[in-house]
Amino acid sequence: MVLDLPTLFVACMLVAGLSVAICVATWLQDRQQDAMLWMAGCCFLGGAGTLLRFELPERLGILSGNLAFFLAFASLWAASRVVDGRRPSALPFLLPCAIWILAFWIPGFAESLRARIVLASILDLMLVAMTMFQFWSKRRSGPPARWMIVGLLAFQSLLLVGRIIRTGIASGAGLSTQALHSLGLVALTTIGFSLMVTFAMILLVKERAERQHRSDAETDGLTGLPNRRLFDKAMPLAYAKARQTGNSLALLMIDVDAFKRFNDHHGHPAGDACLRTVATTLAAGVRPGDITCRYGGEEFAVILPQTDQVGAVAIAERLRLAIRALALPHGDADDKSIVTISLGCAAAAPCDAPDVGSASLIAELLRAADQALYIAKTSGRDATRAIEVVLAEPVMPQPLTCLSAASAPLHAPEGPRLQ
């Protein structure tokens, strides 16, 4: 079958224009998705390269058309960086273009069809390989659209490698015929590649936007910690894992002492800054795998997998002392007072619990931690109190250990205490 080149090139231009329109329309729907602008640039430059290659005089068309193709592949690489939250650099845009321009200064290069095809294919292959590697590097966190793009880029790479090999072994007479057929193949692959990559990129950015929206919905906007919504999702998962593995599960409930008076004295902006500092310190003071959340207001929660009562108290004391070490001025009633926290600990062994449903048992663990926090607050603040819950009955578990307000504190607080 003979390919009608003029018809193919017109179709290529139409597809490029349609792809640009689709990419821009997608970006207009969500202007945070800058990757679609880079993709629009890729499609536009690809169509421009086709137009320049066959509408300008031969030498100028070869020079400018291939430059446009290099920039198109570089824009696709930039889109792959941006969609993964990384900034593109200028080198992939400048280096291939500089090499191509310098090559035209080499005597005989512009007249050598073989040299032009090989060099242009190598530069295209370099950019395609870079883009494929960028998409491949995030494959574990990516949707099926990412694999689709990787497959398309791999196919494009094979075409370019085949073109280099065929050009290298072709005879002088067969080279011109091959080049003519190659133009039709380039037009066909450009049409298919533009449509499929554009479609896959739209799916990719849509999935990324949805993932970001889910993350935003589960992240506290002030502190950057997971919020109550994520806590409510993470707690049953931690409980189920503890029950399956036979490990203990502990929970810390944390409250910033006298925070309302701090806000009244310093103002809400200073209060927000205080909560951010406390949140950062708490998140830095726990172990990998522990989950620190902002539970609400000035209250925080920490889920401690594989942790018994003794371990939970040790972590709680480390956090309490870390907040004291900040020495944040409180300014409540005493100029020497500092910001402190009170902590309530509750620990349980879910594997010992009867099969009455995890929701009630999780609620009991939360109730016990909150009760321990209340005891810590009423016993003078800047304190840690603990309750170990025995999940042996389907109703109202009995605490093994409860340090009440009358009990001796777990520590000897240093410095003035907030009242």
C-alpha cells in the first residue's frame, strides 16, 4: 500500500492541533496541572516541526523542522517531570539543538542523508529514553496510564533504534527509498503517538489531582499533620494489624496546657505558630511507623503500633521533655512559665480481645487514653498518666494500671507549673 504523504501530513497537523486544544482545555479545568501546558507545547512543536520540514526550502526545513521535533520531545520530558512534582531543567532543550546546529557547520553533513538521519534519530532517542526513565522511576506509585506512556515511549524507542540500524546498513540507492518510506512512517507514528500520549497524560494528571485532593482532605492545613479523618481510618488498620500479629497497640492523647490563655495573651497568629512548633516537635520525636495526628484544636493523638504500656510511657515522656526543651514563653501568669503538654497513654493487646467487633474495642482504647489525659490535666498538667486496658470482656474493659491525680507522678516536673 502506498502512503499518500500530503494527506498524512495534513492529518498530522490536524491531530496536533486537536491535541493542543485538548491539553489546554484540561489545564483550564485545573490550572495547577502545569504538565498539560508542557504537553500542549509538545503537540504544538511536533505539528510545527512537520510543517517546517516540508514547507520551507530543503536545507532550512531540515534544520528548523528537526529543531522543533527536539523541542517537542524535550517538552514531553518536561511534562513527565512536572507531573511528578519536579522542576524541568534547560539542558534537554538546549543540548540537542546545539548539537544539531553545530553539525550543520561540519562540511558535508547537510548534504549527507545518512548522517542527518542517524544524528537526528540518536538525539530523538536520547530525549525519549530520558522521558521513559522519568515515568518508569515512579511506576510503583503510578496508575495504569503511567504504564501506558512507558509502553508508548518504549515502542517509539524501538522505532528510532530500527531507523538508525536500517540507515546504517542501507545502500546508497536504497537509502533514498528508505527515507521516503520513513517519512510516511514518521507521519503515521506522530499521529498515533500524539493522540495516545495526550490521552494517557490526561488520565495521569487527573489521577494525580484526585490523589492530591485525597491527601489534602486528610491533612491538617495548619500543622501539616494527618487530621482526624485520617486518624479515624488509621486506627482500625493499626488495631487489625495488632490483632493479627499479636502485638500490643498503644495510643497517646496529648493536649497543650492552658492553650486558651496562651491565645488570649499572645493572639491567634502566635497561637497558630505555637501549634505548628508543637506539631513538628511531636512528629520528630516519634518512631518511624508511628502516626502523629492533630486530633482537634490544641489536642494531638499518636498511634503507637507494637507498643505496650511501658514503651508508650517512655515515648510520652520523651515528647513531654522535648516540648519543655523548646522553652516557648507562655506568659500566662508568670513571666517564667513555658508551654507544656499533658499526655494520656492507653495500651492494649487486641489479640486477647473477644471477637465482638473492633469498633467497640477501639472506642474503649480511645476512652481510656482520654481518661488518662484528663487525669494528667487535673493532677497539675505537664504530666504523663497511663492506663493499660485489658480487652478480656466485650463490655467495659477494666484498667490494669491507672495513675490517678493522687498517685505519685511519673516524673518530677522541673520549673514552674501552669495553673
